[in-house]
Amino acid sequence: MANIKSQIKRNRQNLRRHERNKSVRSEIKSRTKNALAAAESGAENVQDLARHAVKRLDSAASKGVIHKNAAARRKSRLMRRIAKASSGS
């Protein structure tokens, strides 16, 4: 346990940030999964779901939750998988 006042505050800040980052990462995964599922089932709103997933990835990258190159990689993979699923059906 930290004895130093600044470290105690830092621990509190880290806990709050950890919870916030965890929820953002969870939302990214959910939106990505929803977009892929819609593409595979041939739903009408695939482009809308993909746009929301990409928006959340960009937002997370700009806030520092994930690295900007990781966001770019995930977006690229998502769009490739959506294109493949859309062309396949």
C-alpha cells in the first residue's frame, strides 16, 4: 500500500482510467462483432454498423485507449472481413 500522498492519488486516477478504458475496449469489440455478424447474415445496415465501429476505433485511438496503429490495423481487418462476407453472400 502506498504511503505517499501523490501515489495514493495516482492509484485512484489509475483505477478510474482503467474502468473507463475497459468499457471503451468492450464497446469496440461489441460494435466490431455486430458489424461482422450483420455482414455475414446479409443485413441492410452493414455500412452503418461498420461506420459506428470505425468511429469508436478512431475515438479510442485519439484518447490513447489503444494505439493509433492498432486502430488502423483493426479497421483494415474489419473492412476486409466485411467485404469478403458481403461478396460471399
